[in-house]
Amino acid sequence: MSAVVDSHGHPADEHGQHDQHGAHHGPYGGIMRWITTTNHKDIGTMYLWFSFMMFLVGGTMALVIRAELFQPGMQLVDPDFFNQMNTMHGLIMVFGAIMPAFVGFANWQIPMMIGAPDMAFARLNNWSFWLLPFAASLLVISFFTPGGAPGVGWTLYAPLTVQMGIGMDLTIFAVHLLGMSSILGSINIITTILNMRAPSMGLMRMPLFVWTWLITAYLLLATMPVLAGAVTMTLTDRHFGTTFFNAVGGGDPVLYQHLFWFFGHPEVYIIALPAFGVVSTVIPAFSRKPLFGYTSMVYATFGIAFLSFIVWAHHMYTVGMPVEGQLFFMYATTLIAVPTGVKVFNWVATMWKGSLTFETPMLFAIGFLFLFTLGGFTGLVLSMVPIDIQLHDTYYVVAHFHYVMVAGALFAAFAGVYFWLPKWTGRMYDERLGQIHFWLTMIFFNVTFFVQHFLGLAGMPRRIPDYPLMFETWNRISSIGAFGFGVSQLLFLYIILKAIRHGEKAPRKPWEGAVTLDWTRLPTPAPYHSFETPPVL
Amino acid sequence: MSNNLKTALVLASIALATYAGIIAKYWLLNG
């Protein structure tokens, strides 16, 4: 993903536009290129590599968890460290791996898809990225503080957070940095999309990937400050004598849960909507048909975003709320199935009677479609108050959100990387290895997580390092699947490195069904500077 | 002032107001 250097010798595109002037102001060499860059492609590349590194770190933590759970009893780690692993796995995967991956896609693709020369605020873009390694370092350093990293779960629930050691303060500061990065990134993305589109590219002519990111950026802007506020209040409870969440001083721990989930549920869609955007780009390209129901897709995205703000308390049915409240949140949650169903229907209808081929991006997109829908269904199950009260905090919930986060977001991210890798690097990946990567990922994902539904239905609680003997079989299978899944991702790394170093030269448009400006108006690989002159549509 | 800057300032003020507003609501108004 780092093969884009400058545009020496690139010919004008097929429309005769000479918009590649990288030879005049190419990048610095060496490390300074990456530290000082304001180029959206460089920054996109850094986001993607950073997210992959965090994916490996968070994945290693998941393997520690699964190794401990391979059999009943305490084998490898003490319970406190197990809790720390759970907490950091969640935080790192959500904030360090998945979100930055899609911001990487946004950086690379949005300017090229709307015909803009770069992001609106190029220096701010650099800063947004460089906040992330510092935040990640704080999270990792927290393991080495007295008391270790916080073991409170990624939700950082009070009052546990008030009692943790100094690692909690580092985590709070990390969350602030991550939030700041996301807010600055969102401001940049919204401004770029609203103000810098090519002339005559109206909003309803934008690629759906751009639409999903526009709406996602608004979600981030509205919810990240709420999380930042909640952890700031946690900080003042810890050190400045306030009692926002401490019942002793008249505070309320449940207030934290309300604030967290007001951020936390839209967060699910902050991750899912860009994934929808990637899939909405890949499926039409390999179906060789326009996306079915473009307008309804846009409105469905709006619908999902709106509903995501009024369903947060379905994470909290068991805290004790009036039945009217439970009913409201149950019905509102169920309603999300409507716009989501519109999307699933439209993706299937796009494939219907298309000239389908099944290259690796399409396989991951179809894998996404199949498994994300399954995750959506278990979400519907959990939205039902009487069922959720039984399944709350069990492995059924763990299975559900991994079908959404991994099979949803991660599969879409893989689809996007394989799809755009030729555009980014000018090299093709090894198709055979890509397909092997897909099938290994697909099989081991289900081995890991499908069986967790059974564990949850049987009553196994989440976030415990030990369990009764009756849960052993499914736990063993799940752990074997997790290690297989982890090893499969090393193959992904090999495929990418092999493509960058030794891959065949990519043709200008390797996917004949690709129709966005990045494929139709720019050479492959994309020049360091693109669309310095706005394209005429 | 450029259009980009205007847009960014509006968006940033929304984020800042939300952040400060959440804390102020439960601090000054006591829940």
C-alpha cells in the first residue's frame, strides 16, 4: 500500500486531463515523508497500516483470551489479567483497528471519488492520524503501570472505573485523543464532501461509499463528544471530588451507561455504514450492473443513522427501567431492520441477473452479506426485552456483535483492500491466495463464533476466565477456530506484501464493472497528486 | 473566510457545544 510515489511519466487520462503534477512537488524521502505528509493518499496508507498493526495486537489479545478458555479452570493467566485482555482487546479493535481502517479508505477514496485534489484540511488530516499512535501507546503503556491496564471492559463502566489504578487515567486520556482524532477527521471529511466535489457532481450523483462516509462523519461528530464528556466526568470523579457516577455522593452509575450507549450504539453504525459503502461499491462492480435502488440506499442510510440515536437503552434492559421505556427501545430497535432490510434486498437485487464473477473482493462482499445478515437477525433476537433479559451478558451477545463487527466490518474492509489495492499500488494481488484467504477466514470465523451462540443460549456468561465443565466442548471448538482465524490473517499480510513487491502490474481498470472516478478518470496506480484540475463530468 | 473554514467552524462548534453541554448538564443542573 505504499507504492504510490509520484507521477513521473504518467500520461494524461483518457479524457485528456493533465492533472498529475507530482514531479514538481513530490514527497520527501524516508521517514520524513510519513511524518510531514499532507497527502491524502499517504495518510490513507498510514491509517491502513496502523489499523492492521492494531488488528494484530488486538488479535493477539483475543488469542490469549481464547487460550485461557480452551478448557475449564485457570491455566495461563490470572483473572485480573484476563479482564485487562478483554478490555484492551475491545478498545484496540474498535478504536485502533476497525475505525482507522475505514478512515484509511475514506482518505484514499473520497477525494478520488468526488474529483477533489485532496482533503479540505491537509495539515489537520496529518494531525488526525498522528494522534492515533500516541493514543495506542497510552493503552499499551497502561499494562506496565501499578495495577496494570483497566479490567473494566471496553465500555468503561462506572463505578469500576472510579476504583481502577493509574492505568485507567492513561486509558481515559487515550480515549480523549482517539475522540479528538475522530472529530477532526469527521470535520475534514464533511467539509471535503460538501465543498470540494467536482462541478456537476450533485449529492445524489455521489458514489454510495461517499454518502455512507458523509453520514458516518455526522454520527461521529454528534456522539464522540458524548463519550469524551462521559470519560471526562469519570476523570473528575476519580481525581477532583465530583460524584457524577458515585452513589455515595448522590451520583448514579447508570447515568454513565446511558451516556456511554448514547455514543456506543451509533458507534456500531459508525463502523457498519462505511462497510456498507464498500460493499455497495464492490457488489455492483462484480455484478456488472449499477447498484439497485441507489436513492433508497441513501435514504436507508439516513434512516439507520437516525434510528441509531434512539435505541441506546436496548443495551441496558436489565438495569431496571419502566416497561414503557423497554417497549419504546424494543420497538425502535426492531424498526432498524426496515432500512437494513432495504439495503440487503438492494445488494441481492444488484446481483440478480448480473454477469457475476467471484474474485476475492466479491467473495468477501458476499461473505459480508451472508454473515452480517445473520448478525442482524441475532440483533433482532436480542432486541426483544424478555429474551434479552435471559441472554444479557452471555456469549450469545459476544457471538452477535462479532458477526456484526468481524463478519460485517472486517470482511468489508478485506473486500475494500483487495478491490482498491491495484489502484493504490499499481500491482495485482495473487488471486489464488486471496481466495484461500477468504475461505480460511470464512470457515474459521464461523468455527470461532457460531458455536458461541450455543454457549450463550446455555447460559455461559461473558468476561469470565473459568467456566463449568458443561461448556467445555464448544469452548474448545471456538478456541481452535480463533487460532485458525488468527493464522489466516498472517496469510493476508503475506498476500499484501507479495503484491506490493512482486505483484503483476495492474491494468488501468482491472475490474470492468468499476464505474467511479478513481477507476475511470485516473491512471493506475493513482498518481501522487490527482484531480488538481476538477474533472468535467 | 473560506467556505471550508466556515463549514469546519460550524462543525467544530457543534462538537464542542455537545461536549461541554453534556458535562454542564449534569454538573450545573445536577442531573
